[in-house]
Amino acid sequence: HKDGNEQQLTRTGIALGLRKNSRYPSSRVTFTPGDLLTIYTDGFDESFNPDDEMFGVPNIINVLRDNRKQVPEKIADTLFGAVKTFARGVAPKDDLTLIIARMENTGNDTPGSR
């Protein structure tokens, strides 16, 4: 959220696109102007450094929280950079795919209406 608190959505099924006609449970999340939606593959949190330490979700959250007021493109660049710096030359074992979107004020008073 724009106030720096995060709400993590739980993983509810296999990765998107792995199986044809997969079904996933749905839920609703309310966004307010300024909130960020970040979707990333496990290549981010499962990136390792030479000491065999994993980057992990807490580091992702810290980068997002520390940079939440930046534009999404800058946040993405910062997260990619943080993982690269952490890895210290260790090649990723998985893809690093990332989507960051910011909820904007639509002029409509209904939260999450866009």
C-alpha cells in the first residue's frame, strides 16, 4: 500500500500457463490510489549469492517499500539491480519476470474501480 504496508497474496495453484485449461481460485483485493501491484516469478526470491544465501521475499519487500514513491519502471530497475548486486556474479537459475503497476486516481471515488 502507499503507506508502506504490504499485503501479500497467497499462491493458490500451479504457475500460470503450465497446463492448458488450468483453473485457479479467485479473490478480490481493493486498491487505492498510490498502491502498487507487484507480480514476480520465483527467480527473484530464489536468486542465490556465492555464499549459497537466497535473496528471499523479505529483501523483495524491503526494496519495494524503500522505493514505493518511485515510478514503477524505476522500482523495477532497482529490484533487478538489487538481485544482481546480491548474486555477486552467480547466474540466475530461473527466469526473472516482473510486473509492477501503480493504481492511479481515476476521478471515481470507488476504490479499485480501474
